[in-house]
Amino acid sequence: MLKKISKQILAVLTMLAFASSAYAIVSYAPSAGLGLGSVRSTHIRDNDLTGSDIATTANLQIAKLSIGTSSPSALQTIWSATTTGQLAFNVVTVGSSTAFSILDNSRIGIGTSSPMSAIATTGTTTTIGLQTPSGVKLSLPTTAGTSGQVLKLGDGSSTSWQDAGGAMIAVSGSDVSYLNSTASTTIATATIPGGTLGTGKAIRVTIPIYFFSMSGGQTMAIGVTYGSTGGAYCLIDPVSAADVNSVKGTVSVLLFATGATNTQEAWINSQLVDDNGSAAATDNDEQGCAIQGTATTDSTADQTLTVQAKHSQAFSGLGLKTYGYLIEKIQ
């Protein structure tokens, strides 16, 4: 039985070695062991192996095995005449799926027989470190980051999860026309994901105003609300009775956490100028205002941020018009 098994093993090796008229270099190992037989020839070549070359009480030991070449450069060498991305080595599971593959263009696949890069895998990889081509070793965090964080390199080779910095939360290209009304009207709004503000982050809202007009004695309030808490109101109140006609500018809102996830401050700033780019109107420089307010909203949950405008009187053709808005997270 052992001799029969030995012959079968040697026959398989012979087929592998001479499918392309190559050699398999085999060592002579007369010592007893598994009883699979030994080969006395230093080379196995097609038609050269005979029954007299097989012993019955020794290990089968291959010094070097080559496929596709008669000059193996390692213990096992597979030589390919092309570099076109053909399979040179393929390990297949019982279910006929590729477990590991090597192409003749040096690409390696794990779980795939067609890797598209130097190393490709169809599953999840686990590593505790990376090394750059210059030899710098990088250690990776052992815990997962939170939503919106990126991996950043600190001093030396350590890495950590950190907030990505500026990131757009919402943008709108829809104009808002607020004219002839005293009702509070939303001119910008977005849902702020929980965790965005944290304990020391900020959100900025920018609203371009391409038309602003009101009569003397009127006021325009710009307010911001975060969650259910009113943050701040900026009152645009001309200092003279003169009308303010067709001025342009921006309304900016800055909402930031003040050391805790349930305390925030809001700043509103409006700057309006006339069509020539100078002060809004003679003696009416208070079309620009800045004011601070506070909020006590739980920022760990999703919350709605809203900026509204409210005119003190309803007059035909008076009010404001916006060019949409931009809401972004800043550090």
C-alpha cells in the first residue's frame, strides 16, 4: 500500500514538472520516516523515473520544485513566459471560489482571482501598523472613530481619529423673497447631525442678500434658533428716518459650543452696502449689526438650525431677497 501511494505522489510531481518540459530537482533521502518512499534520481525527467528509483522506507523530500523552468530560483518556482495578468498560482476552496491567487504581473489576490492592484482583497483586513516606502512605521488606533472623523498623523508615528475640519452640511441655491410681510420667514435651515458641535466646534451660516429695502422707522430682525432654543436676534434699525433702498450684502451666523454638549453661543452679523459698494445709506450705517445670544440645546442629538427674518411693518416692495445659503462645519 505504501509503495502504491509513493508511486502516485511521484506521478503527480512528474506531471507538474513536465507539463512544460521542465525539471523537478529532488533530493535523495534514504532515512526512514513516513514510509512514502524516496527518489534516488537527482532529477525527475519524463520517462526517466522507474520502479528501481523508489525505496519503500523513507521520506519523499523535494529539494527544489519548478514549474515552467529548468532553473528554479527558490524552493518552489513557477515561471511564466508572459506578464499579461494571467493566473500563475491559484488556491481554490471546496466551493470552487478563489482563496488566494498570484498573477504573472505580480498582483496578489485574496478572495479574488482578478486583483486590480498590487494587493487586492474582497474581505476586511486587520493590521496594527503600516510602513511607508521611506521606512516610517505608523501605528493605527485600536478603536473606531466617529462619524465625520478622519485619521491624522500626530507627532512621530502615532495616528488618531480627529474631526475633519470644515465640511459642508447644507447648501441651497433657492432664492427666498420676503416682501410686504411681518410674518417670521425662514431664510436658511438645516438638520445638524448629533455630535457635530461636540464641546468646542462651530457652525457657520452664510446668506447672500441681493435686495434689501425698508422705510425709515422700520426694523428688520434676523434671528437664529438651534433646536428649541432661540440663540440670538440681530435688529437692523436705521438711525435716521431716511429710506434704505436696494442695498446688498450678507447675513452671517456663527454657532459654537462653549465647553459642553448642551451649551452654545450664537453670533449674528449683517453687513449691507449700496450698489456702489459704499456704506448702506447716508447716516444709516446700522444696517450692519452684530449680536450675541446663547442656547442650551443637546447637541448629541440631531437638531434643526433655522435662521429667520421678521419685518416690523408690511409695505409693498419692501423687505429682502436672498441668493440661497451655505451651512458648514468649521473647527
